[in-house]
Amino acid sequence: MNPWAKAAVQGAACGLVFGAVVLIGGRLWQPQVPAVAEEVRARRFEVVDDAGKLRALLAVRPDGGPGLVLYDAAETNRAILFERENGEAYLGLCDAAGTTRASLSVTKDSQPGLDLYDAAGKVRARLTLAGGSPVLALADAAGNERATLGSTILEVVKTGEERRRAESSLVLFDKDGKVMWKVP
């Protein structure tokens, strides 16, 4: 074989090998974009920060319902969202000690409620909306209801303009739960 032809064949072979290495190697050095899964299934997902501390948990609870918990940097639960066994949606907000201080719930029959708790975990104030009528209840340190304020819509008249006729009430209770004073 002619030395020039031999050099041309060797050059072509080297070029093919070099091109393959650059093509394949270039792909290895390029940032790889992960494939996006259409579906991911699990019973538990944990989100951790750069230090490996748990910051969020999404899991199936022992009763079979879904639950989401958010944690602070000290891994203390600060927010809890789940569905209770009775079908009620619940959101609890916790203090730095992990004690629930406020909760928002909606019952299975769509009645909302807001509870405010003291540091001991006792409900001290409750605002509910039952049957379209708001009720605010206040409790003492022992958790006993001491006052309620409510408004009941008796009728809604629809004519040229909407008018409502409502009845409001204020009830005060003694420490034993007996009515001390009531209007009306």
C-alpha cells in the first residue's frame, strides 16, 4: 500500500475514533436533565434540608388518611394538615414547642370552625358557623365555656333588595356552667 494511502486510512480511522470520543464524552460532561416521571407512588415522602434535617413529611396516616406536617429548623412540627376519620379537614398551627395554638377545620357537612388554644392545649376561643349562623364561644383557663355570642338568621326576604331578620344572643356562664346572664 502506498504510504500516502496508508496515512490517509490511519488518519480517517483516528478521526472516527476521536469523533466518537468527543461525541460520547461530550454527552458525559454536559449537564444531564433528569427524566420527569409521569407518576411517583409511595406511602411516605420526606423533605430534608441541606443538613439532612426533616422539614416536611407527606404520608399516609395509620388510619389510612393523608397527612402533611411542616417542621421548623429544630425539626419541631409547626403545621399539620390532614383529614380526620370522620371526614373533617383539619389544619393545625403549632408554636415553637410543637403545641397546637390554632386550628381550622371544616366538617364533613361543610361547617367551618376556628379554635384558639392556650399554651396548656385548652381551647380558649371557638368560632363556628353552623347552619349559616356564627357563634363565638370563650372559655376560662380550665376550658369551661364562660360566654357565647351568636347570631341566628331567622329569615331572608328577597324583594327589590335583600333584607335579613336575625336574632342575636349573648350568654354568660358561671364556673359551673350555669347561665348567669342572657340577652335576649
